[in-house]
Amino acid sequence: MCVWPAVGRSAPGARLCRDKPKMYLSDITNRGNIAVLGKLMAFAEARQKMLAENIANIDMPGYKTKQLDPKVFQAAMRRAIDERSTHPGAPLKLPATGQFHEDELGHLVVTPVTEPAQNILFHDRTNARIETLMAQVAENVMMYNLASQLLKNSFDGLKTAIRGQI
């Protein structure tokens, strides 16, 4: 029989347990949906900056809009989740694409691509449409808000578990 050092008194003949499993904060945040939602929020933040740049340069002659495609991100996230499910406990690692990759610390690094012209170049040789850009901004804001609310709910659940409340 062994007892943990924090127990205080030990039974006669008991020895201290030395192989107690340790759980770190990274073990909690790399499992479940916390890592997924964090990466989704990082992508939405980078996409919002890129969309703001597109809107700011809409009247710039010759400016070609840039894009970070949510479908490419979603496909990469799906592959990362599938990979993590085959290796439980492994951190969530997004596969690199032409639009983003992760640095050595796991931070998302984006490289927006020039959006192909949709069969129209305007008289100033741009391919930007304010209506399309504003619709993309609205979509991106909804994606970010949803991810942040789900992340808050996850942290609230952890807080409740730590406090031992129901």
C-alpha cells in the first residue's frame, strides 16, 4: 500500500507513492474543444485584419483583394482533429497550407493569397466589391463570436469542475 505525500498520516508499513501521474494545464487545454476554438479564433482574427486591409484599399488603383479561405482552414482543422484522435494526448497541430502554418510555438501564421478575379476587373483594374467584402466581414464576426462564446462555456465548465460545484 502507498499513500500520497499530501495525505498527512500514513498507515503502519505504508510507503510514499512516487509515480503519481501529473496533470498540467497544457494537458487540459490541448484536449477537447479548447485548442480547436483557440485556433479558430486566431484564424478569424487574422482574417478580420486582412478583410479590413481589403476595405481600406478598395479605392486604390490596381489593388487586388487578398483572401484567407475559411473552407481551406476548416479542411485543415478536420485533418488535425482526425490526426489528434488517432494520437490521444498529442497537441492539435494544423497541417501547413499555402495560406497558413503554425510556428514552433503553435501560433497561427497566415499568408493571405491574392484573390482571383471573378471574371470582372473594374475600370481601375481592381477586383474588389464592397458588398462582397462586407458580407465576408459579417460572416467572420459571427464565426469569431460563436467560437468565443463556446470557449467561454468550456472555461466556465472547467471553473465549475475545479470548484467542485454542480
